[in-house]
Amino acid sequence: MADILHEILKVEEKAQEIVKNAQQEADGILQNARIEADKLLNESKNQIQKDAEKIISSAIDKTKSERDTKIKAIKEEDKRIEEETQKYIPEAVDFLINTLAFNKEKK
């Protein structure tokens, strides 16, 4: 009978050791899963940041391009207007001279 009790105790100890080892293994698996999940999360965050920076950079470049195009158009319009007004300067000068001369003669 003592042998049977001794054998039962051995089996119980072995079962407890198996449970303990299984728990340690499960804890290790969970810890590794957490580490891997954190790593993947950080990689995703980094990728999202890079993608956001690319989108912002692209938007800035597009805005600069549009600004440059508008500035160029304004400069061209300014040049056209200046050329147009230069055509009328001699006429304006003649008009002013004639007007002033006419007013001077009236006095």
C-alpha cells in the first residue's frame, strides 16, 4: 500500500511539474507575442509617419508649383500691361502739353 501511495505522490509531483512547465511555456509565448505585437505596432507607426510625410511633401510641392505658375502668369500680365501703357505715354504727354498750353493761352 505504501508503494502505491508513494507512486501516487510521484505522479502528482510529476503532474505539478508538467503544469508548472506548461504555465512557464505559456507565459513565455505570451511575452514573445507581446514583444512581437509591440514591434509590429512600432513598425506600422513608423510607416504611417513616413507615408504622412510623403503626402505632406507632395502637397507642399504641388502648392509651390501652383504658386509659381500663378506668379509667372501675374508677371506676364504685368509685363503686358506695362507694354500697353508705354504705347500711350507719348499721347498722354502730348495731351498734357496741349492742355497746359491751352490753359496757359487762356490766361
